[in-house]
Amino acid sequence: ELHRVLRPGGQVIVSQSNRCFPSKAIAMWLKMNDRQHLELINAYFQYAGGFQPRQAFDITATMPDNSYRDPMFIVKAIKA
């Protein structure tokens, strides 16, 4: 559906954190680590077809003491 509604060069950004409600997530998601989550999202775009190679980014905020809070990642896809 994303591919259908986007113009060529249009972008999709999927944000993902490892925080979830376990009762709402599928079992496969709960067994995966952060990298595997990103690979799964990338695979959805790969199998859909019509997108340029995707990019993944870690956008986790760092605190002044160099600690971090909730991990946050995005996958960016551009329609070919």
C-alpha cells in the first residue's frame, strides 16, 4: 500500500523501539533483538519491491551523563 500511494522519490520512515506490550506483540517479535527487528522491517520493504536500498539509524537520545533511555531506531525507505 505504501508503494502505491507514494510518488517516485517519496520516503517512508518506520520508527521502532524495543518497548512494547507483550500481550499485543506476536511471539516472533518478542524473541527478536533490536537488530533482528530492523532486519524484519527491511525485509518487508524488500519483499514489497520498488524501494531503493533502505537505511537504518539508531536515534536513541543520549543524556548529559552519556547514559541513554529507551532505544529508538528508524528505517528509511525511498520509492524507486
